[in-house]
Amino acid sequence: LYQLEIWVENKNYIPFPIAMGSRNSQPAPAILVLDGSGIELLKGDKRTPIKAVKGNSKVKFSWVLKLEKTADLNISLTS
């Protein structure tokens, strides 16, 4: 069993999304995607939307995973 923690950081002064983007859902939220083989998620989802990250700040996401010895884990951030 493993606990996976990922920090998403916004190094810009402007938040993601900006206030108008939050209001009209443009752009679409960023999404953390966990993919691979030999992985069983015990806590968390394979697709986790990131609703907001303030300017010059970080947001932490965590999962609990059960991995086989030959597991292959890929993590991507898409928007």
C-alpha cells in the first residue's frame, strides 16, 4: 500500500481560473489523471478536477494505492 501526494503549484500572480472563468466555467477545470496497470485505488479517483488554485500558491491532492510489483503508474495534468 502507498499514499501518493501530489502538489499542484500556480507560480503566477493571477489565480486559476480567474473570477470570470469560475463564473462561466471557461476555461474548463484542470484535471489530474492517474493511469496505468497493476493499480488499485483504495482512496481517491482516477480523474480529479482541480477547481481553483490561487495565485502564488499550492494545492495538495492525495490517494491511497495498492500496487502490484510490476505496476506502471502514469500521472498527467490536463486542461
